[in-house]
Amino acid sequence: MSAQTIEQVMQAHTAEWMNLPGVVGVGIGEFDGKPCIRIFAARTTPELVNAVPDSIDGYKVVVQVTGEFK
């Protein structure tokens, strides 16, 4: 696990993720009973799939396709 909190890790990478095609938001959620970083996407794109790691600094990263936020 990272020496940083999940909030710090998310904050450090949010701008990078928000610049990926299709990303509409980033937040903290839960996966298998543990905290995770959720990347909300309007759609899945090849750039998104290639750019988002399965985990970062010890925290799981989950892409959730939500469609556009209004």
C-alpha cells in the first residue's frame, strides 16, 4: 500500500485522467470491499484502455462506463 492516502493519489492523477478521451469524472469508490479509484467514462476508447493502469500506488483503479454526465 502507498504511503499516500487514496485521496492524495487520486488528486495527483486526476488532471492526467480527465484529459483522456471519454473520461467524464474521477472519484473514490469500493471494489471487493476495499477503497478504489473510479474513473467514470462516457465510453471506452483505445486510448483510455491503454492509459489507465489496473492499480496505482497500491490502489485498484476501476473504469466505469456511465455515459455523459448532465
